[in-house]
Amino acid sequence: MFRFAIVSGIALFSVVAANAGQIQIGGANGLTPSTVSTAGCLSGAGCTEQGFVATLFQSAPVSPQVSGTLPDPAGDGGSGVNFSLISNGPGNNFWDLPTGTAGTSLTIPIGIFGVTDVWTMINDIESTSSRDVNVLFNFGTTANASTVETLNVHLFNGDGGSSTSGQVRNGLVCTGPCVESSQASLTGENFTTTAGPTVGVVADQIWTQPYTILCSLPQSLGSSNECGGSGAAYLDDQGFFFNSANLSTLGAGLTNLNTYLVSVQVNEISTSGSGAGLAAITVDAVPEPSTILLFVAGLGVVGLGRLRKRA
């Protein structure tokens, strides 16, 4: 009976664990078209899937290929965070948010209770000036609530020659003949969002690979003098810590810990040049109360069975 109780307890705990912890949005296939909404993108030039090799890395053949699950090995608070990169056919590795009209945004439905922190993988496609990005976190009292409270965090671009640090930067830095020839350092800060609460932000490099542009391949920046250029390709991540953010407009006593993260929106601010690229999202969450009650009730049933056996 004791063995049965142990097995039952493990099974119940597995149910709890399955409803909490680290969740890679989109599962093993990442942010495929079925897991995002492009309704907020520009008409006629909407958010599209692109390839790291084909666009973000200027057609440079990168080896090893960026695919599968990418861990964050850095000591930025994200150690142990894993990202599922998009698996949707060759050349589909990230979502390109175009510029041209301020406010271009990509929406990713989440619907997860008790989110403590969110990790994104965002890089600029190409930039020689400011290309800041807003990341909007929409919280509600149900998984798909239409009434939400939004925490809007502004990420600063680290490229363009004037910045020495930021939270978003280029996916490509050239040492040969191409546009971008500098790379700012990444830093984390505490940001006061438009909704009031302070969100802690960290940013760090999690992958890099040298490259050479082959003249036989099309150049994403459209300049023939980039043939033979070389440099390094990068992937960076950004971590957002909500710190029991007060969401009182949704109801008294409500925070991120007892509401749902309904969706995340990535908003490209620039009105010209290349936009931002979103590759992956991972969230950390606590269990829903109903799941905890299931766990407690299950343990009670197991305990009652043991008492009856003794009797």
C-alpha cells in the first residue's frame, strides 16, 4: 500500500508539474503560423516568416544551422531557459516585423496562469540607427480574456553608433564590406512600464557564429559590394521579471501571479529601415489553483485508502 501511495503521489505531482514550470510557446515546433496572429501587422507587407540564413544573416551560410532547442547558457538569470526555435520548413526561423508605419506588431496568444517571467529571443534584422522595440504583456482573468491590463516594456536598441548598450541589437555584425560594423553590449535594467509597475529586464548573448558572404548568393541588404564580407552572426535573449506586478484595474488584489498572461505582442517602433525579428518565447509559471487542489485532494484520497486498509 505504501508503494501504491508513493506511485500515486508521483503521478499527481506530475500533473501539477505539467501545468507549471518552464513552457516553450509553440511546443517542439516553436512559433509556427498556428501559434501567432499577424492581424496587427502592416497590410500588404505583414509579418512574415524568414530564414536566419536568408535574411537575418545576410544570406551567409551559417554552420551549424540554428535549429531545434537552443539553451541559454549565460549567467543572466536565464541559465536553464530553453527556447524552441521555429520548425516549419527550410528558411523559416524567425518572424520579421516590417517597418514603414509605427505600431507594427505581432501577437502571440499565451493563455497561461501565474506567469512569473517571460523570455524572448529578439534581434534586429539590420540597423544603423535606432530600432527600438516595445514588448506588450496582456494580462486578464481568463486565458483568452478580451479585457486586459497591459504592461508595455520599451527595449532600447544598442546599434547605430550612438549607444553603448541596449536590450536589442543586430543579428549580424560585419568586419568586411557591409552596412553594420559595430555591436553594442547588452545590459539589463528595471523598466517602469506604461501601466505603472516596474519590470526587471535582463539581456544577453546566447549564440554566435562566424560567417562569410558568398557572392553567388543574393544579398539581403541589396549591395553588390558586400561580396566576400565576413563577420559574426548573433542570437540574443531578453528576460522579463514581473515581480508580483499590481494589476488592480482587473480587480482588487490581482497580480501576474493570480491572473493569466493572455498574449504577448512584439511592436516594431521604427518607421524606416529593417525591422525586428522574433525567434522564440519561453515562459515560467506557477500552477493553477485548481491543479493544486487536485494534487491535495488526490493525496487525501490516497491517505484515506491507507487508513481504511489499516482498519
